[in-house]
Amino acid sequence: MLTGQAVALLSLTWSTYQSLAISRITECGLSCSQGFICKSRMNRNILNSFCQQPPTSMFRSVLGALTLSTVMKCTPDNSCSLLLLVQASLTLHENVRGLEACSMNLDTQGTHCHSMRVPRASRRQQVGQELQVIFDCFEVSVAQSLYVTLKTVPHFCGVQLEQQYHVEDCGDEDVGRNIPDCFAGKLSYWVDRSRKVVQIQVPEVPGGPDYYVRLCLKWYTCEDVGAPVQVTANSVSGMVSLPYSHELPCLCLESWSATPDALRTQTCPFENDTEALWEAIRYHPGSQVLSWEPACPMSGHLSLCWHPDPGAHCQELEHSHRPVHGKVQYSLVDTQPHLCLKFSTSLGFWVRCPFLQPRFPAWKMTIQPAPSLSHLRVSFFSPSPARFQVRLCHQKKMWPLACHQTLQATTLSPASASQADLTADPVFVDIPRDEACGPDTCIQGWRTDVHFSAPQQLCAVPCSSQCKCLSHH
């Protein structure tokens, strides 16, 4: 039988607490089975970290059970805290003087231990009897992950029980309603996009704790955007305004109570606002480098693609697939309006075409009859030195096209490419009319002096010798 105190700790009146998920206690301490004398030791004996070989008369099952649970201790003013209750059983042996229970926080590696001793006279009289012990003075925090060990005193090698335990989080109704660490997650807020501020309303909790709030960028940890602001729970206004500069999906509001090791909660009001991430696209004309360095951590991959026609699916370029881990860049990129960036995740894909603005120079391809009536002339106009090639492709029901023939155009020299209005003499290549004409044939023009280029193409070129000039730009 357990003593009256132990019974009160373990078998709380069900009629009083039937609606509560967590048991209540009024005092914490050490409890032992009725008829046993136990003495508490708060200071850990470092020597008990080292084990010694057990005597031959001791069974490894001398430790019978280890049970863990969370209890709540509340003061008369309704200030509540969480404690870990450790219940253990031990078969007394003449060489065992007591038990030691230790709880280690897996996040901080901080360890707290409580131990108990059975006086020598009591041990001799009760050898072989089962002793039940309750430790319930381990202070814990919301959502802590713990590693609990139970050892004999002295510590015998191989005679030890271990168990991992996760303390309830604020999602637990009882914890969320009574533990101050969870109150910070109940802060009301709204976004004033016109002023670019997040307005925070402090909850009215008489006697409640103060809070800290801040805006942060949520990477592996939440990185400061501004200094934390302390919010007094009993302040007159109860309002705080936090300014921001960009509406990023990883810009979060972090809040926590002004208590040691308080749980921090994050709410990200712009988590669906991805448009601002594309503002990080950069192009350097001198080196022809296209880069993207999103301001938020992204999980997915990036590729370059091109639109064959307005509204058509963006076709990925070969060898352009890149995982997104920070900054991604492509060297020697052609500035064609229909060359785009495609970001793909398990949820879908997003496409942005950075060269649609008129400030980016683009080359043009035209097709017209050649002096030889049996050929068509494919001409290229470019505002800068460039090399081009022509490919004949056959349309299929599904992309990509089947391209089988490549024809090289001569290099457009710096002199002939000096006029930005594309009126300089073009370079050209003549292709047989009977090969280029037809409803299922496309003529593609590529720039070959860059690593990544989007083709221009014209399909179903008419075979009439009187056809007018066709162009794609």
C-alpha cells in the first residue's frame, strides 16, 4: 500500500478532475510505499554516474517499472506550472541503498536528478519486498522532449531503466488554457498592408506574464528582423505595432512569455505571399549571368524554360535543372523575352519571365524566299555579336519536337551588329524549300554562343514561292 500522500498524488478525485487532461497536485515531493522509510536527496552524487558490477545474488530485474506522466501545480492566484511525475518500483536488495531518477532535456542537454535513500536498518528488514517510489518535483516546460533514466544507488552496470517522454504542448486543451507559455500564442494580430505594420493585441489576463514579440525570418531558426518588443500584459493600451519592409512567406511573428526557457510560437501572416520572392531575380549584362537568391528558404528545384507560343506550356531547357539551396545562377544566358525561370515543388510550379521588359535586347529571326527559288532564307538580326544555327523539326502529338537537321549560320560580326535597331546586315542560311515547308514542320533558330538560349520557331511555313516574309521576335 502507498502512503496517504502518495495515494493523493496518484489517485486524484476523478469527479473533480474528470474534465481535465492533466492531474493536479498542491505540493511536490518524494513518496514511498506504506511501511517504508525514504529520505530524499536533492544533490546528485557524481559517483553514481559510474557503474560497478552487480553482486551475483542480484537480478537485473530488481528495477520493476518506470512510469512517466505530466502533472500540474497551481497556486491560489491560478498561476500554473508543469511537473514531471516519475513512478518507479524496486525490489529491495541488501546492496541497494536507494534510487536515482534523472531527466535530461534533449534540446539543451540540461540534466536534473533526484534520489532517495532507504535507511540501512529498514533495508535489512525489508529485503525482497517491492518498494514503490514517486518523484514529482521535476520542473518541465511545454512541449519539452525528455530522456529519463532510473538507476540504483549505487549504480550497478546493466541495472537501469530508460524512457523518452514528450511533455504536452499548447494544443492540449488543459495546457493551453492554464500555462503562461501558451498565452503568447493567443496574441491577436492583423496586418495593415498600406502602412506595412503588424498590429498586435495583448490578451487581458489578470496577473498574467509579460510577453516578447518580434518579427523574424524563419530559416532553420527564426532570425531577427527587428529588436524584440516587451509587452506588458496589464498595460493600458495593450497594442504593439511592428513595421516590416517586404511581405515574405517566411516573415513570421514570434511571441513568448517573459519566463525562463519559455516556449516560442511563430505565426507567419504572409505564408501564401510568394510574389516578393521573384524580386530577387538578377541579371548582369556584362557577364550574362542570371541569378535567383530567394529571401526565404525554399525546397524544390529551378530550371530554365521557354514558351513555344503564347499560352503554351513552358518547355524546360536541357542541363538547366538546379536544386534550390540558397543562391542559384546560370552563366551566359540569352535575354529572349520567352526565356523563363521555372520553380517546381511537390505542390506545383511557378514561372517567371524576367526578360519581357523592353530594356533587354533581343535578336530576331525572319524567313523569306531565297534568290534560288528552291530554297528559303532564314535570316538573323541581332544588336550584339552572336552565332546562330537553324534546325528543322517535325511536330508530334506530344512535346518535344523531333529535330533532325542542323544548319549553321555565319557569325554576326561586331561591326554588323552595332546598330541596336536591328537594321544592320543580317546573317542567314538557305534551306531547301521541300524540306522546310509543310504543315508538320517547324524551323527553329538558336543562338549558339551562349550556354542557355530559347529558340525562335516558325511552323507550317507556306510552300508558295510568292510567300511573304515571316518573322518571329
